[in-house]
Amino acid sequence: MRVDIYRRAESGHRFSYLAVPEGRVIPEEATNTDWETEARGLEGGAQAEQMDKYAIAKLEQQINEKGYAITSVNARVDAGD
């Protein structure tokens, strides 16, 4: 599954990330925040080595359930990472 990645700034110089299937728009329930494009067309399945840096757990499961996947509140990523 290929995904597009978006990010938003959080407090403490941290980021949250949002993944949606490639080419799809961010679902309405997740558009209440300003998301910036981070990457397009990344491989998000079992071969997804670069996905670790976004700290999105259970990517495919979240997308199947909600239409998008997001970084957990407890796993936000430092801006320097």
C-alpha cells in the first residue's frame, strides 16, 4: 500500500504524522488541523522501512478502520529526528 504523509507541528518542537492512501484527500474528520505535505507515494506495507520515522503504529489497520493512520499522542516525533 502506497501512502502520502502529512505532518503538523505540536508543542515542544515535536510533530505528528498522518498517512492516507496515495492520491486520496485527508478525510474530513482529520482536516480540522493544518497539515503540511511531508512525502508522497511512500510504500506503507510490510516493505516500509522508512515508515518507522513517522511513528505510525499499525498503519494498514488504522487505514482500514478510519481511512487514515496517525501518530499516537504518546509517540510524537522530535523535530530533530
